[in-house]
Amino acid sequence: MDTGAVEQRTLVSIQNSDGDFLETPLVEVSDLVSKQDGDLKITEFETSGRAYGEFEVKNSLQAT
């Protein structure tokens, strides 16, 4: 495994349902980007001490 990046910050443009881009982009931080068997793999290490409840899953702004 070759490490490509650690804590890589990426800005992602987001469009609304009309196709217009929002003013503020989504900020995504990949914990680890590596190359395995010729493919890039993005690994997110979860640090939460508990799983999300049903309300949090439905209402969280975290991208899934």
C-alpha cells in the first residue's frame, strides 16, 4: 500500500434541485488516501464512541 495523502482537504461544489451551485462548498476531509492494487482507496476512520441514533441518521449533514 502506497500512502497518497493524509488528512486531505477537498472542497466539493453542491447544486440545489434547480441546478444552481450553492455559495458555500462542502468541505470534505479524507483521513487516508492510499493506492492499493492500482486503485485509489479513501479510508475514513470513525472516532465516535457510539453509533448514530435514527434521528441523527435522518438529520445529520454528514455526507453518506
